[in-house]
Amino acid sequence: MANAAASPAIRIQDLTVGFGRHMVLDRLSLDVRRGEILGLVGASGGGKSVLMRTIIGLLRPRAGAIEVMGQPLRRNGDSEGTRRGILFQQGALFSSLTVRQNVQFPLREAVRMSEPLMDEIATAKLEMVGLRAEDGDKYPSELSGGMTKRVALARALALDPPIVFLDEPTSGLDPIAAGEFDALIKTLQQTLGLTVFMVTHDLASLRTVCDRIAALADGRIVAVGDIDVLLRSDHPWVSAYFHGKRSQMMQPGVS
């Protein structure tokens, strides 16, 4: 669980991001605690992925400040001494590389090591996410949706980062595969002590694996807390999201 007394893993203050005249994030502030799984929810096109991409340095804000593990995010998107793993939506594997080569890609970019050692690390990461060593010889086109997500997660963990960013990790998976992936995320978070920032619209994920949930609406965080806090929120969008028909279908005893 998160250590509330420690400095936040991620601190966002008065963040403003826009494209042309369109303002996406408007003086948004949010703290992500160390060792927690934070789920970020919001309307489609409401800025969830924009926020994540700004935190990891792919987008430059107009104003505001971001700190990652106590270090300010620099203009090139780096925060000194902080490694981070990223699982993009749909996995974003390199189709021309094998599974093993995909997992090794961050290693080749960041460190110098022998091929045997890279093979050993890639195999360890694949086994960590529930895949076999022989799966490393496959290409992305030979993988199921669930396997693709697991390979992408193994790649995100290649450099042993303290923070992992997940963009819609269960999108496109059937309920059984999504549930298994949620359980895997929770197990890895607890075993490795990870901080997980997860953009999702999956109500089951929010209820079962997230320590806290942050709701993004109108360019700002309008509610943050555990599931009970979000259920009590009187913000119109949050209330509609967590008390709508689809949400009610996820509750026990509702058919």
C-alpha cells in the first residue's frame, strides 16, 4: 500500500495543456502516492491520455509543474534518475521484432550489456508476466490480444522502473482476459512495490485493483479517492459515470 507520509511519486501542480485555441487541461493538480495504483477516469476525448503523455514528456505543457520521484520534469521529458515503464494502448509492439527483441528494446536504448544477459533478462520479464521463454521467438502477429498486453507489460518492466504508466491496459480484452490482466497488475504492484498510473474506463478494474481513483472533467481533477469517495461525489459527470446503467450492471445482485 501507499506510504502517505512519503513525498508523492508524481506531483502535478497547475498543469495547463492545449492545442491551438482548444484547452484540454486547465490548471490541473494531482498527487500520485508512492506504491499505489491510481486509476484515471474521464470522458472520451476529455484529456486522460493527454495528461499521461504530458507526465511522460511526450507533450509539452503551456504552464504548470510536474515532479516525478521528487525530480522536476525537464523540457526533454526526462526526470533525473527516474526510470519509468509505459504500456501504450493496444500494446504498440514493433511488428518486425520478435517478442524477445521487443522486451529487449528499452535495454538496448538505455544500457550496455551482453546479448546473453539481455536474453536472460527478457526471459525473466516474460515469465514475470505469465509467458514462457519460448514465446520470445514469436512475432506480434502470432499473439492473442492478452499475450500482446503481457509482452507490452514485460517491455515496460524491462528496466525495473519504480513507476509504470498503463494506457487502457484491458481495452480490447474479453472479461476473463481482462480480469486476469488486472490480477497480474495487482500482483506485480505488490511484489515489486510499483507505483502504477493507469488510464482506464474499465469499471471492473477501478473497483478491483485501484487504491484510488481520480476523475478528470472540464480539464481538472474534480474528485479523487477510493471507490466509495467517487460513489459519493456530487459532480454531475462523476455521478453519471459511477451510477449509470453500465455501472449498476457491475454491482452484485444487479442483472
